[in-house]
Amino acid sequence: MPHGLQAELKQKVPFTSREQEAYLSLLRTADALRAQVEARLKEFGLTGTQYNALRILRGAGPEGLPCREIGDRMITHDPDITRLLNRLEDRGFVKRTRARHDRRVIYGKITVAGLKLLREMDNPIEKHGREMLRHVGQEKLKQLIDLLELVRGGKSFHRRDAESAE
């Protein structure tokens, strides 16, 4: 009788390997967590990528970051940082300026309104994150973090390596 992910997926045939099962389990778990966070972020009128970009820009400070650097720091790859910043700029959360040393380089900077929105979101989003994972326990969370870092440490997981292979 199927159990675990196999049962969740209503899959009658066993996985072809542990690697396949682990890979699919990671995808399924990431999707479930993403959906829960997206639902919470929707209450604030943001998507996950918009929230991620605002947090990156808050961390960058008043000088901001070049668009490429924002893209490199994103949790999930977004091929169109320009469009993402356009949407945030239209809502008054981000402004963009050209670099003085090279007019081709565009810097994204968080605005006062963007900082205010993040301050409003900080506690509810932090609490939501803790609630989603509190049943796992601190020791198991540390083990999970270590295992995920081990998986990402493989050569095929470096973002630049993966993009150049496409």
C-alpha cells in the first residue's frame, strides 16, 4: 500500500529511485509552502517575488542595488526584474535611478512607502512563517536546513551553472 508522497500523489507505481522521490517531495513541499505564503502576502497586495524584491532593497540601504544584483539575490529566479520593478514603482514602493558612473546601469531603491509597508508586514509574516514550521521542532529544523544546504551545494544547483546549461 502506498504511503507518504506516493499516497499523496495517488501514485500506484513506486518511485524509480530515492533521488526521484526526494526531488518530487522537495517540489511538493516548496509548492505547498509557497501557496501558503502567497495567500498571506495577498492580504497586503503583494506577490512573493514583489515581497522578496522589497526585502532585498530594504537590506541594501538607501543606495539601492543595480537591477542585476537584485535578480541575483532573489529566492526564486525572475527573468524580468525590470517588469517587477515597474510594478513596484507604479505603486510607489520603489524608485529607479541611473548610475552616474555608467548610465546603462539602473539602480532600484526602496521608498518610504515601501519601507512602511514592510514594517506593517514584518510581524504578521514572521509569525506566519513560524506557524507553518513550528510542528517540526528546532532540532529537526536545523537538520533540515543542513540537508537543504547540502543538496544546494551540488554543482548542478549553482544558479549561474544552471542558466548557462540552458
